[in-house]
Amino acid sequence: MKLMLFFTLTLLGLSITSVEGQTTSVMSYNIRLDVASDGENAWPLRKDFVVDQLKFYSPDIFGIQEGTPQQTAYLAAQLDNYTFIGVGRDGGDKGEYAAIFYNSIEFTVAEENTFWLSETPTEVSMGWDAACNRVCTYGLFTNKDTKEKFWVFNTHLDHKGAIARAKGVALILDKIKEVNTEDHPVVLTGDFNLEPTDEVIATVKNVLSDAKEVAQFTFGPEGTFNDFKFTKAVERRIDYIFVTPTKLTVIKYGVLSDSKDLKYPSDHLPVYIEFEIK
């Protein structure tokens, strides 16, 4: 009967699209802030490469780190069908963003917010021993086709303050518990400025799984921080995507080492995953 229906619809010129087993792609990408001292690696010389790279992979959702207001606005202007959530870490449109971009044709956002990694998370503030303000942006996304919902959190932990990193992660995990009252899947992306052996990463893994460790297929270099040094092996891993292991099946995990004319588009390599909701 199903076979006959298929041929009947085909003859009528109608298409059939299945939403079962649909995959969702998520990326975490520290795009490196716009600073003239980067010289030949400065943003004006690589911004088009970053945009082309994002267009090529077309992640459904991606979280950026170190996005200055002008960089964030540039990505939004250049990437058709993408919208972003988040505010600058210095409030409003000031300071670096940990914005989350999403394909607005395919997804909607029911809830969104940004909080500061500090003792006063609802206010623009610097926490503990941090060198600068740090934030976490999150949203509850719905796939328009499947109606499946999941949370995405995106952050950039401090590069100097060990206490700030530990306390910041604790805040993020508490926020996940607070808002996820309906037990939806969770994806956490970010530049953690921590290597896998650090105890703070172990703290995250008490709640969420490292996507690399649970993926069915992995690809790319071990590290994610290249420091714009094209001729050296990328070994330092500080960028991550974590997931709810009981809710998501990670099909693919990759660290994308794309280059052009012996140059990387950023001093970090983006981390990319594809998953299915169980």
C-alpha cells in the first residue's frame, strides 16, 4: 500500500520528505577578534575566508567566541538566512560576543538570554580572578520540521583566571539545570581555555559528554588552537562541544583545519558535529 502511494504521489509530481532521523549540525568557532596587530592575519584579510568557510559547511547552529560588534554584524550581514542571539560582554552592543547564530529558515528560538560569569550574573560584571568580562549565551531551539527542541549554550572562559574558569563552569551547569525543566537535550559549545586533562573539564563531563568521545566518526587534528602557525602541528585542544549523552546521538565530530594560501582563517580551528535526537 505504501509503495503504491509512493508511485501515485510521484506521478502527480509531489515530493516526499522524511523528517525521521534528521541530523542537526552545530559548530563552535573562535573567530579571533579584529585587532590590527595581527598583521597579515588581521580580520580584514581573512573575513571573507571565514564567511566562505561557514557558507560551505552551513552549520544549522554555530556559536562564536571573540566576535567584536563589527565582526558579529559582518557575519550577520553576509550569511543569508542566519540570525543570532546574544549581547556583547560589556553590555548591549559593546565588547566581544559569545553569540549563537542559527538558520532561521529551519529553526526558531523560544527562549534566549545572556548571563555574566561572575558573582552577579545578571549584571555586566567581571568575575573572581578573570582578566575581563565573560559571558554565556543560550537559547531553546525548535526544529520547524520535526518540532524537536534542544538547548544550546555558548561561552568563552577566561584565559587567565583559574578560579573564574572553575566558577564560570559551575554557573553554566547550574543555569542548564535551572532552565531545562522539561529535560530537553543540551549542547554546550565554547572556547574553554582548558585542555582535556584539566579538572574543570572533568566537572563538565560529570553532566555532559565530550562530543568527540561519543561520536560515531571523528575527523581532523587533535588540537584546536593553531596560533596562526601554519607549519606547526595543532596539538593544543581548548575548544569543545559537549552534549547530553542520553538524549543525542553524535554521528560526526570534526576539527576543521581548512586553509588558504598557507594561512588559517582564525587562530582557532572550528569544531563541528552532526547529531540526531534520540
